[in-house]
Amino acid sequence: MRRKILSTFCMAWLGVVSGACGGEGEGGAAVRAASAEKDTRADLQAAMRALKRVRVLATHEDQVPAFIQGDFGQALGLGQALRPQEAHESVREVLRQVAPVFRLSPEELTLRRISRDDQGHRYLRYGQRLQGREVVGAELVLFLDAQGKAYAVHSSARGGPRALAAAQPSLAEEAAVVAARRATGARRMDALSGGLVYVRGEEGQLVLAYAVRVTGVKDGLPVDDRVYVNAMTGDIALRDARVHTALSRSVYSANNGYQLPGTLKRGEGAPATQDAHVDMNYEQLGKTYQCYQENFGRDSHDGEGASLKSTVHYSEDGNGYVNAYWNGSQMVYGDGDGVLSTALGEDLDVTVHELTHAVTEADSNLIYSNEPGALNEGWSDIFSAYCESWTRGWSTDADVWLIGEDIWTPATPGDALRYMGNPTQDGSSRDYYPERYRGASDYGGVHSNSGIANLAFKLLATGGTHPRGKTSTLVTGIGVQKAGKIFYEANANCMTASSNFAAAKLCTEQKAEQYFPGDTGAVTEAWAAVGVSGVAEPPPEAVVLSNGVPVGGVATAEGTSKFYKLTVPPGQASLSFVTSGGSGDLDLYVKRGAAGDMGSYDCKSEGPSTAEECVITDPAEGDWYVTVFAYSSFTGVTVTGRYSSVLGGANVLVNGVSSVAYGGSARTWTCWTLQVPESLPRVVFTQSGGARTTGDADLFIQYQEPPTTLRYLCKSSNKGNHDVCTLPRPAGGLYQACSFSYSGYTNVTMKGVY
């Protein structure tokens, strides 16, 4: 998937926009195994029936449960303080019962951490390994009450409907390092591969990837990214920033340079230095420590008494550095330039914000990208406001909801970096989930989309309605103290590294039910007020499509959408939606029963032009909605929806016999089917062009369904019309062999041989 790169002013904590502004690509082809059986989810149903009083609160896009509650058995011999192996042994029988609900086995789960809340509940946080490799961001959290009864599981870890085929990379490790370096665009760069892992692509499919750590500097901001490079295609599957834009205190000075940590100026208990930035930062570190310790019993950012280290007077070029960041081990502050900001280490908001990144890293470890990254940033702002309110006797006046107001644009009274009570006031933040930023800049909108969580928290604390009237929900305020406890516990003992806004809503509701049952409804109201409701929105007014009849002349401006609807009767084998012609760049999202978008769809197509296609096999009957989103303005586009009761149409291949000659216009598909017996050593598909062939068509093979340019078992893309795909040890069943035309072509034949 291509991403548009925007020209931005890069800042880390400040988050005017992102620090490392490079784009990130689609994960590419996912690792998948062929099977003759359709996924009936019978295994999930059987696993659910084996449990007692189980209730599914949320599911993933593949319908595997994400959050379940029920009676899952008792931990055996769970004492007050257990080593990880003992704790794991105590819940082995529980895991044996619940893991199949997520298509996992206990052997795939590795206990990473045990935490305990002030009610005596314990949370065992497991990571997932597949074929001996880490699955990045995949976690399973097992909830135990004070008596050791397992009552809930929240899992972003999950398996597939059947054993995943063992995958081997087709990209050299050295090439992955080059791709990762290119993606960051940093200078003074160093890159090192950490080997192969799995990550989940945007469609939920597992992708085999190289994990590459890239460090360097970009636009004055240190870069420390984990870049996951698709081991098959070389595309960037995921970027996770470790520089987040943070009682034993040590305050250093970088002496107006960039070497860290610099010169120690004041250690714990030492007298004041008469350096205002050093001494004020020392005080703000102390207040941050006390805020977390007195309210949540937390000993430093890691909960285990880690030293609070910071460096002030930091600069990349000898000039006033307008930024602050947490680099994974310490805080770093610039002195500001006197225009955009004053010394950043003197502001409590900045210090709490950055150290809360460290708290999040120790707890949920939210990936710093897209929705998890926006929650990461949102939680840092939220606890900046929480701690300021605490220092002022739980005040909820206007200043509490201003972030960075003490150091930002000193010549402009009342100005702030972000406005939690009215996020769009800063000119870049979003305050309504359906209108969230959906591009590549700012690591997928980690700063701009943080306004959604900021506003939800503010409304939960004070009560009220959406400041711009985006919803009419009236939120009942419960106070900063209660709201902070709910959000703290959700981060510490519920959310996982890949949690999105829907998961944040569910986790805060769960923690409200645990600590303040009477306020659970207020939490639901707060998220509903910012558009995270969990309730399907009514479908938009849509142009009705007729089966196979094109609608031409479609156009719309950048950032807006056109909507279409096709009613599919029962018993259909395939459904497709195609856009073609015209100029510009559009993306296609298809969903049954409601309008889709980048964050919710049954099928998507996001190429760099107006030629997009979505194909669905065995479509359910009902209304299918098509969202045609203008990535950039487009005109003169044709939209066609088509369903058919015959899978693959009438083009049937006979083993070893070439088809009749055929051709096609640009950006069209021509498909043939071949029934392949069981237990064969191989099947070979050949697309051939005769003496009079013209143009360029590529060969795509898929099992049981039509391929797309993103989903296929095999692809051959030689220049011209001669392409070959060989499938070793194919599963028995129906295969589709298709020619996709990159330019109009003629006089081509298709043959399958087994």
C-alpha cells in the first residue's frame, strides 16, 4: 500500500506533527496456507462450548474473539509472590481451556509479566510465538481475581483457522536493512537487523518480516525506530518509534550539545545549582514521581524504583531546541527558542507527559504507530492533566485541560500546545473518531488523533457534550480522580501493545465496572461522545447499483467520499466491485450492512490510481456498501458492482489443454478455473502469448476464489505475456488462474498442468 508523504514540521513531544515523518507501506503479501476447507469456525464454537458462562465482548476482524468474560477455572497454588514459571504452572489448566478460543495453544504463549492491582487482582501478560518466532504486538492478558479465579481474557494474540504454512523469506536480510534505512530518512544513521518475526498486516493477516532497528537523527530529533520489513516483498509492514515525544533523580546538562547524558548537575538530595532549568526540572521530576506514587502506589516509571534521569540544555545545532522526548531510558529537554517555547524541562505538563510514555512502555507497551500510538500520546496528555489537577486539589478549571501552556508561545497569553477540552483548537488535532487522521505522516496520526482520547477523558471528568456538537451525547462527569484511576488501570492491566480505540473503550468500561460500577455508563457515554460507540452508524445515502451495470462520471474532491450500494440475493458465489478510468487517486472500501472506511471494511483496495478492485467469495445476502474515498481528487471514474452464482464463470481449463486465445483492455481480469486432484507433487499454470501477441498481462493464481493484486498464492509479472506459476504439493480443489492487464493485450492462452 502506498502512502502519501506530507511536508511537515517535525516535533516529538510537541506533536505539532511527527518527528520522524517517513511513510510506511502495506505489509504486502501475507503468509497463508492453502486448504480445501472453508473456515466454518467450528473449532471456535467447540472451544466456546467447553467453557462455563462465557460472554464475548469483542471480536477481531476475522471473527476470532478479542475479549471474553466468564468462569474459566481456578489458578492452583497461586501464592502472594511467585516466580514467573510457578505462576505459569498455576494457570496451565486455565490456559489449556481458554487458548483454543483464540486459536492458540499454551505452548505458543510465553509469560512476560505479572502485575497486581490494589484489589488483589492479578494480570498475567503473555506474548505469542509462532514457529519459534515472536509475533510483534500480540499479547494475551489473563485476569485473575483476588481468590485466583480466572474471569476474563483480553487477547490480541490469535492463530489462524488451520496450521500456518512454514514460511521462508524471499528477501535478503541485507536488502531489508536497506529498506528500513530508506524508510526513516534519518542522518548519522545506524541500522541492524534483529532477525525474523511475524507482524499483523492491516487486513489482520500475519506477515513474515525482518525486525530492523534504525537509529540516527532527523530534523533535529533523535530516531530510534523498530522497522519491520516484509520478508517477501520488501515493503514496510510496521514502524514503531521508541523516541516518544518524558525516588531517584539525576539531572544532567548537555551543555548546549547533543551528547547524552552530558554532565551531572544535580543528583537526588543535592542542593540547588542556581541553574534555573536544572533546578526546576529536578522539582518537576519529584512532583511526577509523587503523583504516581501517592495515587497509584507506583514506584517510578517502571514500578520498581528506576532512577529518573533527565538532560536539559540539549541542542542539535547549538541553537535553542524546541522539543522534549523520552528515548527509552531518560528524559531530554531543549531550552526553547524564546518564541515557540521557553525551557521545556520547567513545565510539569512536559515532564509528566514524557514519563507517562515510560509508564506505558512498562505496562501496555502500546506500539507507537496508528491507533495504538494515538492512545500512547493521549494517555501521556491525560496524566499531564491528572497530575496538574492533583497538585491543585483536584481542580478542573480551564488551565488543567491546557497542555504546555506554561512554556508554549510565551508572547501569546492563553496559548497552549494542545487543548483537551476542545482539541481542534490547535489546528491539527482531531476530536471525533469517524474524522480521525488516516495518513502516513506523524506515524499514522499519533499526535493528531490523540485528541479523541483527550476529549473522552475530559468529558468523563467534568461532564458535558462534544465542544463542536459532533454528537448529542450528554456525559455525566465523575471527577478527575475516578476517571484517572479507570484510565490508569486500563493501561496497566487490560490494554495490549496493539490496542485500538475500540479496545481502549472496552478496557476502560471493564475497569469502571471493577472499581466504580455505578460509573460504567459514564465511561460509555464519554467514548460515545467522541464517536467511539461500538454501535453501527446508520448507512449513508448511497447510489443504488444494478448488477453488472457501470455507473460513470464519478468525481469528488480530496478527502471526501462517494457511496454506492448493491443488494446481493442469496446463493451467490462471488461479488466484485471495480473502479476504472478517469484520473486522480481513489481508495475502495466495501462492507456489508454499513459504509466502510479505512478503519472498518470487509474488503479494501488502495492502489495509487483510480483502478481498484474488491472481490468477495460466498457473499452473504443483503446490502453491500461501497465507499469510494478520494485520496486525491478524482474525476471521470466508472464504478461497477457484479455478483454471480457461478464461481470463476464459464472459463474452465482441462488438464494439459490450452484455452482459446483471449485478450483484454487495461486494468481488467480474465480468469479460468482448474479442478486439481488431491496428493499431487505440483501444478503448473502457464500464460502464453503467441506470435501476434501484444500488450502486457501478468499471471495471478488463487485457491478457491478470484485473486486480487494484493491476495494471491502465486504471481508472475514478466514483461509481456509469457508467465509461469508453479505450486508445489497443492491442496486438492478449485484453483483460479487469472490474467491481469497492465496494458491492453491480445492473443494469450492459459494452461494448467498437473
